[in-house]
Amino acid sequence: MTSPEPSDILLRPAIASDAAAIARLLRVSLNAFDWLPVLHTPEEDLFFVRDIVLPNQQVTVAITGEHIIGFIAVNGDWVEQLYLDPAWTGRRIGSRLLAQATAGMSLVKLHCFQANTGARRFYERHDFRAEAFSEGSANEEGLPDILYVLRL
């Protein structure tokens, strides 16, 4: 069996019943970074997605078959979350999620960890500009980050 082509991947608004799958995807994505401390249990991840992200942010999921393989969450001008299953990176899924979720926005902001070189390349390819660097005192991980801004 061959893996699906990017055109076989559907983007749709997230629904409440997606919470557990999104929380699992979030944990798989975060676990791929050996530099990122693990601060939350799977139960806390589920609470975060179900009770914080889904009710308060516009969330779009990327699915193939029955599986959620990526998601983006937007709140106002901010991209709060953008995660893909590590097995699905490099297939333009993140680009599709970002384009769809930010369509019609004139200003898009997000934070990215300085150590996340893959994400930094991704955002810079999409014309985001680094506007501020911090030592990490404003994020719970305590890791240096970057404020990226895209003005359309």
C-alpha cells in the first residue's frame, strides 16, 4: 500500500470529538524534539486540547483516511499551535494548514522556539520575519523563543 498523496489529505474544521486524536498528535510531535522538556501528562494534553484550544481557537485538522496527521489553531492574529505528525512532514501539509487558517488575515503572529530549526525554516520560507528574540521567561518551558510576524 502506498502512502497518500498530499491531494488525498483533507483539511476540515476540528470538532469536539477530535480532541483525543489532536492531543495524541500534539504529544507525538512534541516528543520528536529531544531538546524540549516534557511538562505535561497525556491527560493534561487532553484537557488542554479539549477545554482550552478547541473552545477558544479556530482549529483546522489535516486528515488522511480516519487519522488526524496535523492541526493548526488560530486565535485572533496569532497562530497558537501548528503541529504535524513527524512522519508526515515535508509534504506541504503544514503549508496548506497555514494558508487556509490565515486566509484573509492582514497580520499573523506566532512564537517559535529558537531551537526548533525546522519550524524556523518553515516560517521563514512563508515570509514570516523574526521581530523579537527572548530568553524564554514568558513560556512555561523556559526556552528561548522568537516572535515571528507576517504582514500581508
